[in-house]
Amino acid sequence: MFEWIGNLLQDTTFNILISILGPVLGFVLIAGVVRVVYERFTTRARRTGSNGARSMASQPLNDLAQWAQDYYRTQGYDVLARAEADQPGDTLVAVKGDQRIAIRCLNQGEPATAGLVSALAAARDQQHAQRAVLVSLTDFPDDIRQHAARLGVELREGPQVELMINVAMRRRLKEGAVIQGRTA
């Protein structure tokens, strides 16, 4: 009754087909499992807010300020948020020992102005900070660069901001793994 199975297994064409399809189907199966596990992990992380700026929309600080705050914490600073109603963007003060940094993060699409750079330099002096850092997702115009250089204000943009976000994201992912009982 099952002679056809025995004949099929002895057929060289069938054996060649199985020897090719076996590894291919195994790879597809493994890739599918890895994809499902990855999707579940990233979906859970987004839901809990441990990675991705969109999940922080309800936070009082803008997304960039949240990333900057997390970045400076990874560098060992205590970070305090300062709200200044007359100034755009979010102001942070990073403190480590007796070193203080005044940080201003511009909201998305908000232009940097000479007045903003001057206000940050004044905030640095008022808060007795050694450094002032202006952070923006967009590039700064040349006149703002020159004005900032004259006042001693550091500018962070482009690849520097991406690096800050990557470092902060790694910290969040590590904390998320620790919170869920895993080690990173």
C-alpha cells in the first residue's frame, strides 16, 4: 500500500529536490521566527516607551530635549529641566560635581536666532555654568555659527545629534531590558 513512498525515496530526482529544498525551507522558517520575535520585542518597547521618540509625545519636554536629557545622564550628569516662558525651546541644566552645562533644545522647525544664542549665553552666565550648548535637528546658518563662536556657545546638529540620540536610545533599551528582568 505504501510502496509508492519507498519508490519515491529511492528516486534520485526526488533526493536532489529534497537536498536543495530542505536547507532553503529551513532558512525561511528560521528567518520567519526571528522576524516574529523581533516584531514582538519592538512593539512592546514602543508600547512601554523604551525606544522611539513618538511614545514620549505626552512628556512636557520636546522629543529632542528628552533625548538630550537621556544622553547627558549617560555621561554621568544630573539633568534638571528649566522652563522659561519668554524663550522658545526647552532649557536643561546638566550638573556633574561642580561642572554645569546650560543646554537649549530647539523644537522641530524652530529657527535659531542670534537673540536665542545670546539668551543661552546669558543663561549660562546666570546659572554659573561653564558651558552652553544649543541643540537642533536642523543645521545652523553661518551667521548663527559665527555669533555662537563669539559668545562661546557650542552648537550640536546633524551627526552630533544623531550620535546623542543613538547613545540615549541604547541606554533606554538597556534599561528596558533590565526592567523586564533581562540583562543587556
